[in-house]
Amino acid sequence: MKIVTLGYCCKKSKANHENAVIAAKNKGIQEEVKNIADTSEIVKLGVMSTPAIMIDGKIVSSGRMLSVEQVEKLIEKYI
Amino acid sequence: MEKELIEEKSQKSKKLKKRWIFLMVVAVIALAVGIAAIVDGVNGIEALGSFVSDQILGMKWLNALVGLALAALFGEEFLATHWGGALQFFLYDTIKIIVLLCTLIFVISYIQSYFPPERTKKILGKYKGIGANIMGALLGTVTPFCSCSSIPLFMGFTRAGISSGVTFSFLISSPLVDLGAFILLVSVFGFPIAITYVVVGLVLAVIGGTIIEKTGVGKHVQDFILEGSMADVDAEEMTKRERLCYAKDQMLATLKKVWVYILIGVGIGATIHNFIPTEWVQAVLGEDKWYSVLIASGVGVPMYADIFGTIPVAEALFFKGVGVGTILSFMMGVTALSLPSMIMLSKAVKPKLLFSFIAIVVAGIIIIGYVFNAVGFLFI
């Protein structure tokens, strides 16, 4: 399972990425949680509001900072 | 097959239920207005309007309560002094604004969760001409975005083929007009001024955007904005629980972010309200002074504050007899243009467009100020 967080410009996006890393670890996901910070790349993916999270190439959340539990729930849903 | 049918039915009944709730709310409001009209004609409706704006939204009763509490604690004499008055204004305004802010941000965020930028972009793509500008201005009031996400928003809109005029209508109305500002304005100035503020703000957004497009300066965006493609994604539909959770998070985040501005704003407001002589304020910002609007805009534009922090200052100026137009210019200047958002925007557009944008908004704000000072007597 590939998890990518989008956005790294503001506090919210950073916290979002950190929460995703912790959630992935808690769920025993081996693959590294990647981050895309480049705005142009983010827009190319169709996202206009960060923080966003992409799981296996699908945007599952955007414009919201998620807590560790919320990311865990998303992982369960798309596993 | 059967399962699907049942699901469809339950969805239909849910929709029906929602419609019923909506109708009930409308009926209750209509009933209240109707009773008011029967009892006392037009006066009755006016009385109802001022009851809502003074007591429910304006919490005048809270002011009286704070006054009583202070009088009981420190005696009547203290309350009559400058310090007593300032303390009363400070306590009353801080409590009022924080209560209103929490309720409002919660409700607004819930509504906003239906309009993520991705969806706004899709809706806007369907409109053409002036209709698109109006939609842009309207959606600007309900789409959540911080200065941090103005670049992706700009890119997304442009790549989706939305014209520069519509994008700028959106960008102008977004910080200027929102539901929260509207309700707060009602609580301080009453319905007529609040409604006018919103209408004028939207008109400024539509005209400003149109000028930017028609004069051709709208093309001067940075090259990287235009390069590359953009995928269309359907954002996951949120459940009701997620929306409530989102609204709660937004409320706490906003409160954390703006409480300092509110305290500063209320502090300045209390100072103006109680320590600065009315003649001084009148001498600089008085209705009969032709330069009052220019001063208000000049001070307001470089300042960066949340609309919630601006209102107590406006409130105090209003009590000192400053013209409505001057106050509107000040508030619009503070909220519409700010240094951080200009810096973000300067990364996405070329200087020529940035300066045209600033010039148009400032000109609009000044014109609004003069027009309202000229016809302000209609509102008070």
C-alpha cells in the first residue's frame, strides 16, 4: 500500500504528514510514507487544497488535516 | 437487488426528512414575521428585526449584565469612570465576539465542507460571462481557503480554463464577504448596513474581476501556472459525522488563530470608546471631513487582521459618530488586502497584474466609502 501526503508548506500539512507516518507505522505498513511538496505536482494530481492524502494513486482526503486515528481509518478502508 | 431498493428508499426518506426540516424552519420564520406584522404592521417587522440584531446577535442584555456585575463588584462610581466604561466594553465585546465566532465558524465550516475548491472549480467551469463572475464572487464566500493554498487554487482554476476575471472575482470576495462577517455586522450595526456591506462587497468583486479580464492585464500570470495539466478528481463525499468533526476542528483552529487579534481589536476599540475624546475622532474621521475615507483606507489596507478583530474597532468608531462609508472602507481595507496574501499572490502572478489587482481593490474601497458617506443617513 502506497501512502503519499500532499503539501508541506504550512504547519497543518506538516502535522498531517507526521500523523500519516505514525498511522502507517501503527498499521504495520512497511512502505515509506512519501510526501509531495511541489505545488505544480499537487495540482497535476487534481488537488487544490492541501493537506491531502493519496492512497494507491487515489485522493482520499483533501483540504483537511487528519488525526492519526482518522488516517488509520482511511488505511483500513482502502486496504 | 432488493437490498438496493431498500437503500434507495431510505435515501429518499432521508431527503424528504431534510426537506421537511427546511420547510419547518422557513414556516417558523414566516410565522414570526407574520405575527409581528399583524400586531404592529411595518413597525412590528422592524421591532422584530432590531430584537434579533440587538438582543440575540448583539447580546445587549450581556452588556447590561456585565454592567450590573461591575457595579456590584466595584460600585456605581467606578462604572461611570473611563476605566469602568472601558472594562465593561472590553468584557462585553470579548465574550460576545468569542461566543458568536465559535457558533458561526462551526455552522459556516459545516456549510463549507460542501464546497471544497475542487468542487467550486467544477461548478465555475459551467458558467460563462458575467454569470460566471457572479458565481465566482458567491462561491468565494463559501469556499474555505487560506493564503497558503491560493497558489494551487490559482493554478487549478487557470488550468481548468476558468477566466482570469472569474478567478479574481473569487479572490476579491473570498476574504471580504463571508457569513461570519455578515452576522457580526448585523449584531453591531443592524440588518440594513450588514446587507449593504455584503451586496457592495459582491458587486466590487464582480466589477473588479471584470475589469481585470476586459483590460487584458489578467493574462500576466507566471508561466509555471499555465504549464502542465490537471486531473479531475472527485473528492470523497464526507459523511455527516466527518462534516461535524471538520466543523469542530475548524472552529478550534480559527479560535486559536484569531483570539489574539480579537483581544487586540477589542482593546483598541475599548480605548477609542472611552479614552479618546469624540472631538479628536471627529476631527480626523468625521463625516464632514472629505479626507476621512482616504485616511481610513490608508490605515486599513496595510493592516492585517481578521474580520473578527476589526469589528470592535469599527463598533467603537461607529459610536463616536464616524460615517458609515468611512467605517466600511476601513473594514474592507483591513480584510480584503493584506501583506501575507499579497506575497503569496506575487508568486503566482506578474507584478503588472498584482499592482492592477491592488489598485482596483483600493479604488473600489475608496469609492464605496464616499458613496456610503453620501447616502449613509438612509441607514441610521
